[in-house]
Amino acid sequence: MAALKKDVRRVWHWALLGVLVWAALAYILLPRLWTHHEHQPGIRHMPMVTQTSQGIPGDPIDVGLVGAREDVIRALYAAGWTAADPVTLKSSVDIIGSVLLDRPDPQAPVSPLYYDGRVEDLAFEKEVGKSADRRDHVRLWKVLDRGTEGRAVWLGSATYDRGVGLSHYTGAVTHHIGPDVDAVRDLLVDDLKKAGVVREVYQVTGLGPTLFGRNGGGDPYYTDGEIWFADLMPDGQKNPDPPTVIAPPAAVGIKDAVWSTVAGLVGPH
């Protein structure tokens, strides 16, 4: 009996040690290894999730742009994205007609989201399908007058609207987003690169790896937690060469590779 009790205690000791090691890795060591703000230290302590008007956590921040307001607008139009109309009675009626009648509305308004207490400064979209029922879109906020490059820094949330429905939290009519927010972030950055309006791209830590996130409408999402930044060409210039792509630190690259596999296996779809 004494030997059995000793064995049980040994098992519990090893189990406790395992839990402590796991907790240290998951909550202390690994996050420090893949947390990096070397390219934009000014955003280190900024929030990485938007909010709804009710204060509910919204969509994650996943994209960053560097450049003056005019540079951002020119670049997005050059990349094939269109500015969303403000939310008015007319634009609201137009988007309802677009969804119900399955007709295009390339400038359909987006519902307001808030970052640091401010509604988005700019909103752009790219139609997917025949109507505003499905579209890629991005909301952008200017967060720094001067970043590492000496120009304005913008943070944005890029997501895919997969259809209209009711919010799981408030019951209000809303667009439901697709779960793979990284795919829209990557699409936006790729569109900007193809348009020749980017000098340099790099990663900065955002929300961090999130497998079972929920936005302000209760929609699930998952993300590797990185913000892809695009340093835009100034004054409407075009880059005659492919943009410079700065690789992330080695630990982040490994994390991204592992994340891609894990998200593909167990992420919500």
C-alpha cells in the first residue's frame, strides 16, 4: 500500500510539473519569442481588436499601411478596391436593394467599428460575387503621425462579408464575416503589391495566435495574429521593382508555419 501511495504521489508530481511547464511555455516563453515590434515600436501597446458601438470586441487588427492619407487612397484604388459610402438613409436603402435584388453595389457602406474610441477614418471594399451580400473590405484608422519610416501609420481590420444575417449578440441586422481573416489581409497586401504601389512589406505582432475568436456579431474567426504592413509609394508613384519583403524573426516564422497547419486542421470554417 505504501508503495502504491508513493507511485500515486510521483504521478501527481510529474503531472503538476507538466502543467507548470506547459503554462510557462504557453503564457510566458513562447509569446515573448514571437512578439516583435522592431519595425513599428510605436504601436507596441496599442489595442489590437476593434469595438462595436456597444463596446463589444469586434474584428481583429490585421493590416497596417504607411503613408499619407492621399497615398492610402490612391494605393487602394490602384489595387482595385473602392471607397465605401458613408452610412446614410440612401446608402442603406441601396445596399438592401443590392442584397435583395442580387445587383452590384461596389460602394456599399460598412457598419461602423471603433478603435481607441474612434470610428474608422477610411473604409474600402472589393466585391465578391454579384451583390454587396459578399465582399472583402477593410476599415482603417490613422494611429501615428510619424512611424519608423517618418510617415503616418494606419492600422486596419480586413475581413470577408459572407452574407447578411442577425447578430448573435444583439439581434441586429449585420454582415457575418468569414472565419479566415488572414486570407483577406493577405489578399489586400497582394493586391497592393501587384499594383506597384508598395516599397516594402513586413510583419508586426498584432492580436497574437487566436483559434476561436469571436467578433462583435458573434462570428467565429481565427488568425495567426500578425499584422502585415505595406510601406506605400508616396505621391502616386509606382515602384518599378518588386517590393522588398522583410522576413520575420526565425521564431515567428516557425510559429507561422505551425499555425498554418493547426488552423487548417481545427480552425472553424
